[in-house]
Amino acid sequence: MSGTGVLICGHGSRDPEAVREFELLAAALRPRFPEHDFATGYLEFASPNIREGLAALVARGARRIYAVPGMLFAANHVKNDLPWEMNSFTAHYPDIEVRLGRDLAIDARLINAAAERVAAAAPGDRSDAVLVVVGRGTNDPDANSNIAKIARMLWEGLGFGWAETAYSGVAHPRVDAALDRVVRLGFRRVVVFPYFLFTGVLVKRIYAATDEAARRHPASEFVKAGYLRDHPQLLDAFVERVAEIEHGSPAMNCQLCKYRTQIVGYEADAGAPQRAHHHHVRAGDGHHHQHHDRDRGHNHGDEHRQPP
């Protein structure tokens, strides 16, 4: 081994199937880094947690660690939680170098992967169909706006008649409202695409909302596209993020970051101190918590709001 480790940082999920899919992706990535040690870690709901993943690499001899967020966009988890974890770890291990990479972001590889998932669900002419791209939803407007850009690029690239964005929680429109809206616009074929890495509570909720919309609107056809999962181009994007850490400058695009720029409606967040809200939820510490969305009983809805 080179003395360098790679840590793929996941969010974690209450759904064991989501964690299994994350580990399957990690297993597919592992051979891409034959000279480095390799581990995974989670912010919450799964083991090992981030600190345990870092410590395992150090225990096996790593003196330098490249930590890559296994997350699509930079909201609170990437901007605050993960840096807090890395800084807290290096405060206890000052002789260990930890470099944190950037989110997967809007990347041509991921757009190609998304296009393949959507095209597989809706082959042929799509000019009479509407595409609904569903994101997780956060209290970070910059992250939310990325879903709108993904939707626009897939709309134009795949020749849909129209496209809408929706969110599984926190942001609006929610999935059910967006599906009702596109039916009112007159579209009789609706393709729902969860722009997520893995399955889990939220993806299953999106598919359930699609089934419910199909029952409300029997004259329309509703098609559920697959999420990204372990698409080969997703794996390539992860490899590039590691290469950025090793050979380049993995800076996030902070032009519209609400913590660094006064964004309309979020002025109070500019300049807020970096804090993590996951530090009290480490695997095996005996503590549990729930986040409560303002709507629909979403247990992890308000996760991206800065703590007071």
C-alpha cells in the first residue's frame, strides 16, 4: 500500500437496501484504486460512521486520506457536516493528512448516466411526454437549483415535450403536486425520474407517490425511471473526484453558496459558523434523533437548516 487511503463518505439510511447499494458501489470502486487502501463511512443511520472509517484507514497504515462525498450536491452535509468530521478527526490525529473532495455536482458523466436511465424507461419518441425530475430537497437554494438544471438538460437532450422539477421534502413543489400539475397541462404520459444515487425511504416514497397519481389520473400513463445506482459513468465520476484531490484543487463552486454570499431569502445564513448537526449521532453511541419536516411527517426533512 502507498500509505494513502480513500474514504467514500455516505449519508446512511434507515433502509438497509440503501446501505447495501452504497456498499455495492464501493465494492465496484475498490479495484479502481489498487495502490490505495479503501473504506466507507456514514454520517448517520449506518456503520461504520465517518470517524470510524477514517480510524480504520489509519490503523491499517494510512498517513494521508482522500475523503470523497458520496453525495450529488453540496448542501449542508458537504458544506458543514463532512468538513466538521474531517477537522475533528485531524484535531485528534494531527500527524494524519485528510483531504476532503467536492460533491459529484453537475457533471457530464452523471447527466449521461441519468439520460440512460430515463431513456431505458421511455424509449422512442418522447415529444408527447413530460419528464418530472425529483430531487431530495434541501434548505439550500443553490443545491435545489441544480435539480432544475438537470431537468432542463434532460428535457432538451432527450426531446421531451416538457419537464418539471419536484422534491421529496423541504423544497417545493412536492412530488404529488408536480404530478397533478403536469396532468393539468394536458400530458398523458409522465416519466418520473428520481435523481438519487441509491434507493431508500425517499426513493420508495417517490415511486409510491407516482402510483398514487396513476390512481388519481387513470387516463394518463405514469412511468417510473430508475435512479443512478452503480452506473459505470457514476463510477468514473467518483474516480475523477479522487484524482482532483490527489492532483488538483477540488474546490466547490461557492458562487451561490448561502453561507458565503447573501442570497435572497437566506440573508441570515451568510457567514454562519461551520457546525455539523450529525456529530451527536455516531454509530454505536446509543443516541438517536429524528428530523421533522413541516409537511407529511418526513423524518429527515429539515436536515439542511443551519442550527441556531
